[in-house]
Amino acid sequence: MAHKKKSRSRLPERLSGIRDEKDRQAVVELFGRAFEDPRWMERHMDRSLLCGPVFEAEHTRVAVVDGSIVSAVTMAPRMIRFGAVKVPAMTIGPVGTQDRYRKRGYMAAVMNDASRYMEENGYLVAYLGGIPDFYNRFGYYPYQASGSVTFRRENARKEARPGKLRAMTRKHLPAVRRLYDKATANRVCAAARDAKVWDWLMGPGRRSWLFSKPKVILDGRGRLCGYATCTRGGGPGRTEIVVRQDEASCRAALGALVADARRREAKEIVLSLPWDDALAVFLRQCVGAEFRISSSATGGPLMKVVDFPVLMRRLQPSFAQRWQDARSSLPAARFTLESEIGKVGLWVTGNSVRVGPPGPGAAVRVPQRWLSGLLTGYYAVRDVAGRKGAAVPPDLMPVMDILFPPGWPFVCSGDSY
């Protein structure tokens, strides 16, 4: 019995990235066994996540015990937006451990190794979709709510204009990239996709649910006005849909979706959309739809702030822009924003905001539990100020409201794994 206890507590023989093809295949098999539908998961890992231009062997962290990989986490880099600022980030997952090695600390070891890797390589935030009551211990907390829109085909038909879906090819990419960049330019947490990411999406990504069977949306004149991807089952739902932000394009998109739903004999259409997207607004105003917003206090979409002081300095242009846009007559303020994971000084005066080392002035305390959501706009300052461990002096509340406005953070499907 003593020998078994010692075996359970020993450290991994190796914590590292994937080193060779043997490691890679072991990771594929591990995730196949760790999730439902093993054959599908193995294909997903082998043909999508662990290949293509965004895959790097070092980004999949593994724990080796008894000569075998027993736990692993897959990561991929993205640049995500906080206003006009782009921040280096990692999207995390899947995460898995062999059954007989669970509850021995190996998942914690590999997650901590992933955090170390991100810190050493300049990634400032990381995000994942996680089960409740598990990832908080590693610093991941809610930062957005998942949303979907359901509407009846016949209701949409009345407001639709001619539109059609056509398979997306690489010749469409220049127009698709411009459309995506314009539609997501001010979307907090949306990925700023470069050529490498689009290359991955159009290659390995389209062989998974992340960017499945992408189609462009053409209006009645043949103009590209949007694109959409399919659900894993290939039904009338769309896991990622981006439409030019004008009413004519919204109506053409409805025309294409209605025609596709009619062909499938589907009476309802389900889309993954943020609440304030132009198509979502049009549906609310002209069609009527059921909006479902799901949230979890400890699970769902979660974000980790990897390096708080560096992230805050990186966000200085966004803070300055928000302050200028507010045209506030508030007096100058100097204070320190602190959390368990670091502290920075903020100096707000005139039309400028500076972020630097902690200095004189009042202290604003935001527990790590609420920090991710505050930075993305998922939580308003006033929602956080009353929580245990938080402290926002009343005279700084108007300043904090301007620097950290509430909003609708959203990550498209192709950047969320």
C-alpha cells in the first residue's frame, strides 16, 4: 500500500512540448480515449488541431509518467483585440488525462507548465471553454457569455432578399478577410486573424467543427456580403457567421439562410451571434427571434490573465482612446490598480492616460476572480466593486467606468478551442 501511495505522488518524468512523431501519436490517442466518440476525436486531433500552419509542437504540453504521455493540453496562438490594441493570446484545449492517471496531479502539472510556457514566451492572456469548478485553480475566470439566436424560417422569409450560399474557396479569401476585419475591428476578444490563421482555417480548420464547410454569402448581384460555417452535424445552424454590417447585407444573408433551410426542410435557423452584431440587431427589430445567453459562475468561456502588469501597459492606447472619446471634465486622477497577480499605476489627466509602476494615490483592488471579466467588459465596474475583496473609492468610480466600460466580448468559433 505504501508503494502505491508513493507512485501516486511522484513527479512526471518529463514536462515538455511534443518532441517527435511518437509523442504526437500518443497525444492523438490520449484525446481519443479521454472524450466521447474516440474515432471522431482522434481524426479531429490528427487532421485538424495538430497540423497546419498554426501548429507548433511546443504548443502542446505533455506530462510523461512510466515512459508514456499521461496528460496533455493543446494550445494555439492568436492575436485578440481589446479595442484598437492587439494582444498576444493562446487559445487552450482540448485538455485530457488517461483514466488510470487521473486525480494524481498530472493535469495540474501540465496546466502549470502551459502557464510557465506562456509567461516565458510573451503571451498575455489565454482562453478556453471549461467545465465548472475546475479551471479557476489555474487562474481562468469568466470573461464572456455564450449566445445563440433562433428564429423561424417563415418569419425570416418575409424580410429576406435574394441571396445564396456558395462554397468558400481560397480565391474568396481577400474579400472575406477584409469583411471579417471590418466587422470585428471594435469587437473585444475577437481574433485579429493573420494570413497564417486564415490558411489554417481554410485547410485543417475546415475539417473540424471549428470552421466546418465554410460558405460565402452572395447577394442578388453576386456581391460577397458575408460568410458562414456549418455545425458539426451539418444542419441549418451556423457556428460562425460574419455579415457586412449594413441592412442590405443582412437581408441577403437571410435570403441565403432561408433558401438553405427550405432545402433541408428545417423550420428554424440557429446562429451563433453576439447581441450587438448588425445581423442580431436586424433580427430583433424586423424578424423576431429567441436569444439564448448562457453563463456559468465558474465554467464556460474562461480567460486567464497571464501577465497583468504587461497587459495593462499594452492596453494603454485603448484606455487613452476611451478617455478621449468620453470628453470627460473629471479632474486628474492618479491611483494604483492591484490584484493578486500584480499591480500597476494609472495616471489620468487631460486627454491622456498613462500606465506605469505603482505610485502615489488611492488603491483600487480587483480580485483575480473578477479581473478577466472587467478587462473584457463582461462585468461592469459597479458589478465588481461590491464583491468580496474588491475596493473602488467612490470618487474614482466615474473614472473606472470610462476606462473599463461594459460591452459584449465575443470570440468566433474558428478561434475558440
